[in-house]
Amino acid sequence: MEPETRVIDDPQLKTPPKTFGAASVLQLVEQRSKANPESVAVICGTSSLSYGELDRKGNSLAHRLRDVGVGPESLVGIYLERSSAAVVAALATFKAGGAYLPLDPSLPEERLAFMLTDAQVTAVVSSAALSQRLPKGPWAVVNADERGGEAPVDDFDKLAVESSPDSLAYVIYTSGSTGKPKGVEISHSSLMNLVAWHVRTFNVNTEDRASLQAAVGFDAAVWELWPYLASGASVAIPEESVRNHPEALRDWLVASGITITFLPTAIAERMMLLQWPRKTALRILLTGAEALRRHPDPSLPFVLINNYGPTECTVVATSGAVPTGHATSLPSIGKPIDNTEIYILDEEMRRVRNGDSGEIYIGGAGLARGYRNNSAITAERFVRNPFDSSNGGRLYRTGDLARLLPDGEIEFLGRLDEQIKIRGFRVEPGEIVSALNSYPGIKASAVALLGGENGDKRLAAYVVLEPEARVILPSLRQALSKRLPEYMVPTLFGRVQSLPLTRNGKVDYSSLPELTELNMLPESEFVAPQTLVEQRLAVILAPLLRVERVSAKDNFFLLGGHSLLGTQLITKIKEAFGVELSLLSLFDHPTLAEMSVEVENLILVKIGASNGNGNAISHATVQERK
């Protein structure tokens, strides 16, 4: 029997078209800079940039980008930390007529080199310090620290670079199922659609103050920036140590007077459990990136908005307010945003019956142009829209399962394929498998996501070794960290004789054994913690990292630690020793032995301050006082 179908004009599937006055986001930002040059645009730490300063710095850098050949369809890599300089670089790229590619400074060199080469960037904007880590290539390197732009102020308006709505605005690289990341190309018109919807829906105005806290290279950062600069609002950038620590982040949001913020699902759910002051400026908390599993308590002072959208559809495709209370069902992902089409289809691309599950296909103004320099995968994922009578429309196959609810909202049901999300990042296990299989001695491998009931998801690698092969875990982790971002390096590693397969030859993940039943890959020689501080730190680290024991030489990050766990560790160290280790110090001294020395030094300073003679106190004294 033919499935029941819906008509194409059903508002539950297709939002009515809307048009907007401005041609581009750049035009809106420049209008704000001329109208309110003294208003604060960007706040970073104790410094800030006014709209006038942002515009002037952007013009100056834009001239330098033009001098090295940047123009329409040129791509500029931005290799900077989250900072005012990165915002200036993105704006300058638009002013020069180009598109920008955000590059996270924590990326492994091999991955960074691939992205720069694959994207065919014309130039890279970086700092004097970070540029030393850039791979060599045909691209020009422009130092953001240098002033440049000595042209008269009158000349700043003579860039005369016109970008059409279809011109490239930015590129974001996502994990690739083929073992290589792929760059998603977003046009100015698609970005403009996101910005216009956001400003209208959330009534953004010059009185608003938003946060820019998403990781560099995460497409949410696009959403956290341009709607607010286009509206004359202020954008504040939190310190790195604050971003993933719920209590500290709450306090920063309140103290900074943030009115609208975006937080990845895992962080947002933890923030919802905190006590909030009755009076706070925060009126909207936006979330997304993973399935939301919690409804907000009625006592929270803000409205929670759940959002869904692949990078290929300009950050957000559906959005909706989450009701408060203790509902029996999970929150929905809302309804399509402006000028967006959502279809829920079966394997034959036919609409499913009401309430049945199917794959989400997305069309409309937010659709990406495709994958950069990858026509084959573009053709595979961006398909002809069979419901478009003009035969010119396209749909993006998300690989996500959903069903339409009676009230017209959409319930997200999970992934069709193996793609997973962890800590807000989309991960293709195939890319990790490719890195594993290239390691000497590994014959085959599979990657699965474990846990998740309490939001603590962990990547587990199952490996099949060559006969007589001996693979030592620290060396394997080190090799993977050179190819993959930190969030893609598995936390757990187990050895199996062979990978269980389904009838069609794919890995049968449901048949993979429990990790407790595996012969785990051997660690290096265990070095027992010696000092009392080392021993106490080992007791703290083992349950936090969910390992049986921690060697004095073990590296926190290679055992599966990350910045979120790092902030928890810092809190536990403060509770245990009465001193506060910085996140930067943890990155610089990640082994248990190194960490112990840093803690001892902090204790010495504290004792010395109380005694008035820190130089007379030895490490032995510290140990005696424990």
C-alpha cells in the first residue's frame, strides 16, 4: 500500500518564504559601525572593541588581504584563538571579498596541513606565536598582530569588492566517513537567512549582550557572532577556563550581563541543574549539537530553545522552545526555521505515514553549496528535490531519523548510520578507524560510543592485531593525537580476535563484547606514585578517568582527559589541597608526576605567604605537613 503523503505546502514541513532588506551580513555590520561607532562590539577579558574600532581594524586588515590576492571566492584561514583578533579577521575577510575558514590552534599538524591544502586557501591570518606552528605551503601568512593598513582613512572605503549572495562566506570542516575531513561551503545568502531568522525570532537589539564560547571550528561559533554584530549588540568572549565549567560559566554569564547564550547540549543540561539568581539578564539559552534529554525546571529564569541542524544547512534547520516541567517524552527539535524545508522520507524518498520514522531531508535557503573540492560526495549527499516542480531544488540527506509529532514539531530519533556526536562535535568513526588501521600492527578496528545515560559519553576502540604484533597503548594514543583532534582520540582500547559482522558485511556493533571481557591493550611499565601528593592525585584521577590505576608517567589527556574533565580535576585538587591549578598549567604539565610538582609549588607559595618566608620551606616540609 502506498504510504499516506502530505502536500508540499503543509506548514509543518515547509516554512513560508521571507525576504530581508539587506544584501549581506557585512552590509548590516558596516551600517551599525557608521550609526553607532562608539557602541561596544566585542569584549574579550578586560579589553573591548567598539563598532568603530572593529570597522577600522577590519578595513586595515582587509587591505592587507587584498594585497596578497584575496578576493571573491578566495578562502582565508583564520588560525587564531577565540579572541577579538579572530573576529576582526573574519570581518576583514568579508570586506576583502573572501570567505573564511576557522582553524582550531589545537589541531594536530597533519590534520591542519590537510585542511589548508584541501581547501586551497589563499592566505592565513595568524599571530606571531601561532604562525610558527603553521605548515609550509603556497598560502600567504598575514600577521594579525601587525598594524599595517597605513592607507589614509578615506581609502578604507575604496575596497570596492562586491560579493554576490551566492558567493562563498565561510567553510567549516567536518569529520569525514572516508577517513578525511570534508569542507562544507556556505554562501552569503545562506548566512544571511540564518542571521535574519535569528534576529527576528529572538528580538535581538542593541541592548543585547551575547556570548561567543563555542570551540574554534565548530559551526555554532558562526551563529554566536554574526546575528549580534548585525544587530548592534555586544559579543563577550569568556576565558578558556570558564567555558566548560558549569558553575564558573553560570557566574560569568550573570556577572557579564549576558542576555542570550548558546551552550552545547552536554553543558546546557548541567547548567539547568544549577541554582540561578532570581534576577539575571539571561533571557534565552540556546542549545543543540546532541539529543536533549532534559526539560527545564520552571524556576529557571530563562527560556530554553532546542535547535537542530547539520553544518551542511548553515547551523540551524529547526528550532523550538522547550516546555518546562517533567514531561514523559524527550524534548522535540522544534519546527523549520524561516525559508527552510523539512521532509521525513523512507528509503525510496517517499513521505512516511503520519507518526512513522524516516530520514530527515533538508532543503531551502540554508542549504550549503556542497563540499569543497569534492563533487562526488556532494552529489551523494545533496540530491534533487523530487517535490520541487521546477526541478531546480536540492535536498540534503542528513542520515538522521525523526518523526513528525501531532503538534507539527519534530522528534529526533537518532542516526541512520554510524555517525556519532560527542561533546558537541560530530564524528565519523570511519576517520578514527582510518587512523587506527594505519598504525603498525593493527589489522582492523572499529569505534563505538559507550555510555551516555548521564551525558558521560566515551569513545571505545576495538582492534584486531596482526600475528605477533605488540601494540603499546601510550604509543598508539600518541600517534592518534598527531592525526586527530583530542575529542576524536578514543578513551578506551580493547583487543578482539575478529570484528563481528552482519550479513551484509558491516560491523555488528551490537555484538561487540563488553570492555570488561576484553584483553585490554597493554599500558607501558607502571611507575607507582611516590610522594604523598602523587599518591593523593592518583586517587583523584583514577575514578575521574575511570581507570583502575594511574602511573606517575601517565598523561591526563592521553588517558582520555579533556578540558571539561580538566575543570572538574581542578575543582577536586582545590578541595583536596586548598590550591587552584590553572587549566593552562594542566595542559603544560599533563603527567601525574608533573602535575604533582605544580601542586607542590602552589602549596609552597601558599605556606610561604602565610609564614612570610616562602624561601625557607622545602618540598620535604610540604610532604611532612600532608
